[in-house]
Amino acid sequence: MNYLSCEVLVIGGGPGGYVAAIRAGQLGLDTILVEKKSVGGTCLNVGCIPSKAIIHVADEFEQAVKASKGEAHGYSVKDPVLDLVGAMEWKDGIVGQLNRGVEALLKKAGVTVINGQARMRDGKTCSIAGEKENTQIKAKFVVLAPGSEPIELEALPFGGNVISSTQALKLEELPKRLVVVGGGYIGLELGTAFAKMGSKVTVLEATDRLLPQYDKEIGTAVTRQLKKLGVDVHLNTYAGGMNKKGTALEATGPDSKSFTVDADKVLVTVGRKPRLDGWGLRELQLTMNNGFLAIDEECRTSMTDVFAIGDVTGEPMLAHRAMAQGEVVAELIAGKRRTFEPAAIPAVCFTDPEVVSVGLSPEEAREAGHEVAVGKFPLPVNGRAMTLGAESGFVRVVARKDNELVLGIQAVGKNVSEFASSFALALEMGACLEDIASTIHAHPTQGEGIQEAAMLALGHGLHI
């Protein structure tokens, strides 16, 4: 047994954990980070980063296929062939490079990284089962960042032809028929990518629309494009189990009508749950909140000097939320005055078209009791969007009618994920419609759509 002590012990090396450790190290705190696998967590290793790499390959391949059919602008190719193995290798290369980058940043900050399974024994003591030796650590402060894991359906346990998003990002053979169970952002991002690469994709969603975490107008825009890709969408539909041969999925649609869908692979993406087992929750006996660790505005748990960040603390389960919490906690431990009270957290969906939403939708604003002014600018009439071949999309600004304070900004369209930072900044700084409308936006860019939407909300759009 190896015995160590430190000021700050971080459990989990995902986006929240490694950011907390790096910032703590930068602030001169003796910090140890414990991670069972590779630093970077789900996001870097089997989620955000690798999925975006495969989405990029799918986009490029789709364009090559269009060019082979004479549908591209200004060029043509012959018989493009998908190399899925090569794509996965390229994706793994990106992940490896980022892994090494995070490791270097941790080292630069003076953080000690220990690989192994951590288990808290009490609020100050942690035991680590490593590959070569076991370690016990005494810490003054503990930061819990164990992350989350995919939800498994009882009727569709993972294994064989039933896969999670993690397995989908490791496939070396393109499934001819892919059924996606769950119409949220994870399922639709991957479903769109595989459809572009040549799979026949079917989406089953239990609610009455896709992307139920976004407003209906956004979901409708994405659904329309999915159908253009040839994706079959079944709403108000529940997945059952596989048939005896494991080649088809049984499902129940509206009016309790049963049907089957042929499937080489079934991708289950019905959500994620906090990782609560294996790291010592029972020993700590922390207060819970609807299945998550309860925290206050400083990310403190019910136990003194024990903090929690990231997916284990609730929705939204987003890497950038975890990162922001990690920075706040490290600075709090170092004696700075900080709270985690963001004005808004951007939500981005890398479908086709892409989606970004920050703050309140029109419906949410009205439900909150606001009389609202809404400006919506269609991106297909924007010059830069035209040069990108964009066929659909919009930018929408939602503001209070009385004082014109911006409450939310949303966009649907090609490459609009890059709008997320400016949208969030506007809300964080308390922008009003006039602030956005009077800011000079570069031409020709799609960002001009933000300015135009604000002008429309004020009643004087220029380019529509």
C-alpha cells in the first residue's frame, strides 16, 4: 500500500475533473487526480470529440457522393468509396493527440495523476485500486467528478447487435440497416452521420417530436432534413426487444400498433445517467436531488469540503458546464470568491442542420410570464449561407417587450454551432436588442443573421 496526502483530490479525469485539477495546480494547490481509464472522460474519448470527427467524415463523403451524381457545385468525382476503418483510425488519432495534450497540461500544472479505481472511504480518505499497487490518499478537499454513463433499456441490453454510442464510434463495418432508439441529440447526430455514409437509418422516438429538449420549431427543421436524407422517423413509438434471430427490432407505434424494423445494429440513445456506483457514494452518504448529487451555488455537497461537478450533479449534462464548474471549485478552494450561476448554458446539436440554443425559447419566455418580442431571420437569404450551399435555417432572438432585454437566442443551419459563444456572451452580459442591432457584424458572414434578427425584433429588419 502506497500512502499519499494532498490538498485537493479530484475523482474523475473528464472535462470537469481535469479542468478542476489543472486550475488547482495553477493556483499552487497540491493536487492529485485519479482516473480509471484515460484522461478526458466520455467527451474526449468516446463522445463529443470522436463523434464530431465521424460527423465530419460523413459530411465529406456525402458531398463526394453528390459530386459523383453531378449534384455538386463546380466539380465532379467518380465512384467515391467509404473507408470506415480509415475514418475510425483518423478519429482515434485525434483522440490520442488530445489525450496527450491534457496529460501535458496536467503535468505543467504540477498535478499528480494516478490511474486506478478510486473509492472514497470517508470525506477525507480515498483508496485506489491500481494495476500495479494500491494507494491510499488523505485529502483536505475532495472534488467528485465521476461523470455519467448511457442508460440501458431492460428490453434492449447492450451486447451483440444492440450498441451504445460508445460502440457506434468503434464500428469497422457500416451497418446496412441501423435503428436508432431515441430522438435526442446523441441519436440524431450519429443517425445523421451513418445515413450520410450509406446506412438505411430508422429513428424511433417515444415523444411526439424529435429533439424534445429543444422547442418544436427547431425539431421540425431537423426532422425535415432527416427525411430528405431518407431517414424513416417514427414518433410516439416505443422500442421492444429484438426478434429471436436478432435481425429485427419489435416496436409499438401510435394506437398500440405493433411492427418490426429490420436491423443490423440497434443504437440505443435514450439518455445518460449519473455514475453513482463504484466510487464510494454509500460511504459518504451525500444528499441527493432527483437521482443526482445535490450541490449549492458553489458546487458544495452536503459534506464539508466535498465538492461535486459535472454530469453527476444534474442537467444539463454538458462538458462545458462541467468545465466551468471545475474552474469555480478550484478557485473557491484557493480562497477566491466564486459562484456557479451562469446566465445561460449553450446547448448545441451537430445534426444537419446544426442547432444552437441559449436561454429561453419564445414559448418558455411566455410561460415565465414575459411579454416577448421575437425576431426571426431566415438564413437561406443570407449571402454567406448561400455560398455554403445552405438550404434551410434561421436565427431567432427572443427579448422582453418592455425593456428589450434579450432572454434567448437560437439558430438552425449550416455551421451555426460556432454562434454558441456569441449567443452566450450576449446573455451573460445582459445585452438588449439595440446592443446586438447596433453592433457592426462582418459581411459576408452568417453572423449577420443575428443582427438582422435583433433588428426584426425591434421592427426594422433591413434585408428581409
